[in-house]
Amino acid sequence: MRKHFGTDGIRGRANGVITPELALKVGQAAGVIFQRGDHRHRVVIGKDTRLSGYMIETALVAGFTSVGMDVLLLGPMPTPAVAMLTRSMRADIGVMISASHNPFEDNGIKLFGPDGFKLNDELELEIESLIDGDMRRRLAGSRDLGRAKRIESVHARYIEFAKRTLPRHVTLDGLRVVVDCANGAAYRVAPETLWELGAEVIAIGVEPDGFNINRDVGSTAPESLVQKVRELRADVGIALDGDADRVLIVDEKGQKVDGDQLMAAVARSWKEDERLTQPGLVATIMSNLGLERFINGLGLTLARTAVGDRYVLEHMREHGYNLGGEQSGHIIMSDYATTGDGLVAALQLLSVVKRRNLPVSEVCHCFEPLPQILKNVRFRSGEPLRAESVVTAIAHAKDRLGQSGRLVIRPSGTEPVIRVMAEGDDHALVAEVVDEVVDAVTRAAA
């Protein structure tokens, strides 16, 4: 069991869970573990636009420099940009300060190794053991302390990186694009990238004030984007989340396109171009059964993993896939990036739109999603899923769904919540099954 790390780094209420003391210890622990060799070690630190980012950034700097690591401060940058720059700048470790799609009151710390990939469970456990231990003997001597400086040129580097994921002959000329940056980390780089590629760009969610990240904007609140796309008769809307590692698309009709449909559209195009390194893609247990049936219809396979883009990526690396992602919009294209990149995923989709010369609605509506219902059950303590009544209810629910549906029960990795999801061809049956399991879990958790 991990005490601090969840499915995507450390996350929680700023000055509650994520305190300066914790950030200091994370910096010290990670700094010690990633000092390998005699060279001068360095760490790059990016952040989103939350007010608490200043506090956490300063504490991390103190932690890393106290164990002898030099710190390069990137300022507000997308999570995938931090991953890319960790490799590009030959850093020993990368850090992103963000709570992704959460409200401004929360914050988090995501760590990347020198290869730009998120840390595995073993490394996170090793860091946790140091966080909870005595670090005084691991501190650097007075002459060996690290230095810190802010880097100003990184925005241009990431913009060029994103543009180069498209073939040279592909431009976005003629496309009217509304981009919603969630008042978050991509508020500068995303509109600039789209404009430099030739699009007519209307940007919203680009006025961060420390408090408004993800507030009524971004991929988790796309209503403003939908309205703007319809109002301006735009060709496409792009909604990023607070740290820009996920994306949601809105077509020209104002219809939302989730990660499952986006993966389907790209997979079909990449299969036609023989760009898939394996005959299929990787998704999580939460992706719609409609996606699986569509992919199978293309002669491809869908591999499923636990929830979390890190588990998708681990499976992709282990088995040689170059396309994967989550229904929520974490799309991983390993030919280009080591983590989910909302902007790059959007660009790849727009290149398909340009090549096929069809509206976004036709390109992206690949399948009819099966009815899918998800409900959360909060509990205070214990393990309600182990209760005999719950085990019996789950088994009965699976029998009722049979081969025409799926049931997924999982505890949240970040909060005391049991998630109950079912899907199938019969909406009424799916609703009944979910309610039965939720009732059983609720009684067991009481």
C-alpha cells in the first residue's frame, strides 16, 4: 500500500495534504534517488496556474537544492511539455506541479524519470520510504548545494515540438478552431501552436488568475466551448484540462467527442497508413464496449488495463503499441510523447480531418457508444468490497449482463470512493445492475 502516491503522482488539498513540508521531503527523496554518477545533477520543474504552485515550487526547490541538485524552473507549462523537456534538457528528473482537472484548491506533484516517463510503483515506494525517514544524513555539504534559475525559452521549444508531430506538408489553413485552455498550463502554448500552423484561432480559458483553473472551462466543463463553437460556426473545438495532458473535442455541430471516439478515428487512419506498430491499441477497463467492437471490426484488438494513463503506457511499452489512452481524453501516442498530450492528440486528429477533407463530426463519429452508467459510493473506513453481500451482488450482476455487457467495480486511487460502472446493449438492465451493486456496497459501507 502506498501512503502518498495515487494513480497519478501525489495529489490533494493544498496546505492540507500537499504541504510545503511534504514538497520539501519529496524534493529531497527524489533528488537522492536520481543522483547517479559524478556529473552535476539537474531537475526541471513545471507547474500549472494554481495559486498554491508558488508555495509548492519554492518548497521543492529547497528540497532538491539541499541534496545537491540544480533546479531549472519552467513556469506554467503543460505536463507533456515537462516530460519532453526532461529528456531534451538531459535532466535527471522532471517534476510537474498540478492537480490536473481538479479545482484550484487542490494541487499535486508528478514525477518523471530522465527518460521522460512517469515513475513505476517500485520507485514511488522507494521515494515514500525516504519521505517518511530521516533525511539529515543525506543532505549535501555546504559547498555542494544546488542552484536554481528560471528558464525563459521553453515555450518556443515545446511549440516547435508539437508542430513537428505533423508532416511538413500538413497545415491547418482554412480551419476555424476554438481552443479552451481551462485557464491552465497551456494558456500560452496551445493557441500559439494552432495559429502558427495556419488555423484561425479563437481562444477561451486563457486568463488564469490563480483561482479559476478548470472553473466552468476545460475538458471537464465543455459547455462554454460547445456554445462558442456553435456561436462562431467553428470547424472544431478543442478543450484541454488544467495541465493539458487530456483533451476533449467538440465537432462543428457542438457535439462532444470523448477519448474513445478520438482513439477510434486515429486508429482507423493509422491502420490505413500502416502506422500502427501493433494490430490494435491499448485502453482502460473504463473505455466503452462500443470502442472494442469497432476496433475488432477493423481487424484490430483492444487491450485493456487498470485505470490510469501510466498503466496504459506501461502496457504499450511492454507489448510494443504506439497508440493508447483513456475515455477521459488521456491519449498517448508514443511515436511522439512519453505521456498523454492533449495538444498533440488534437493535432493528430486535425491532420486526419484535413487529409480526409470531411467535417469533424463525420471523422469522429466512429461508433454508437453502448449505454454506460457510472456511480460512486463513498465510504469512511474498512473494505466494503470484501463483504459477502457485495461479492454476491457483483456475481449476480455479472450473470445478468452475460456476454452483452460489462461490469467494472474499482476503488478510487485518490479518495475513499468505490466506483461502480456497467454497460450493455439494454439500458434498463444496465441501470438495474448498477443500482443493485451500489445498494449492496452502500449497506456494507454503512
